[in-house]
Amino acid sequence: GAQMESNWCGGAQVESNWCGGAQMESNWCGGAQVESNWCGGAQMESNWCGGAQVESNWSVGAQVESNWCGGAQVESNWCGGAQVESNWSGGAQVESNWSGGAQVESNFCGGAQVESNWCGGAQVESNWSGGAQVESN
């Protein structure tokens, strides 16, 4: 089924969808988000000010992630699908796509990006101001 979650000021969100469906999550001020989708479906995550995002999609589907101010993003897609990541101010991004699919990454101000694509697919990376990029395909 569908999960739509919003936390307007802070706090922790822990969400799990074991077989499929859509997850749409927003945290407008901060806090931690931990999301897991074990079989498939779409995940759309936004954290407007900061905090940590930990996302996993074990089989397939799309992940769209945005962190507008900073913080850490750790993303994993174990089988395939698309990952689109943006971090507008800074922080660390660690991305892994174990089987294939496309990764599009942008870090507008700085910070570290560590990317790995174990089987194939496209990687498009941009870092507008500085920081380190480590890429492996």
C-alpha cells in the first residue's frame, strides 16, 4: 500500500514497506529518516533543513532523494532502478547500486561523494563547488 508521512519540525521517522507500494516522506526541519522498501516500489524523500537519511530498496524501484541544507545521505539499491540524489549545501553522500540502473548525483556546494555501481548502468556526477568524489563502476 501507500505510505505518506510528514514531520513538520523534527523528530525521527522510521518507515518500512516489506513488499511494495509507494513511500513519500517529508521532514521540513530536521531529524532522522530511516526508510526501507524490501521488494519494490517508489521512494521519494525530502529533508528540507538537515539531519540524516538512510534509505534502502532491496529489489527494484526508484529512489528520489533531496537534502536541501546538509547532513548525511546513505543510499542503497540492491537490484536495480534509478537513483536521483541532490544535496544543495553540503554533507556526505554514499551511494551504492549493486546490479544496475542509473545514478544521477549532484552536490551543489561541497562535501564528499562516494559512489559505486557493481554491475553496470550510468553514473552522472556533478560537484559544483568542491569536495571529494570517489567513483567506481
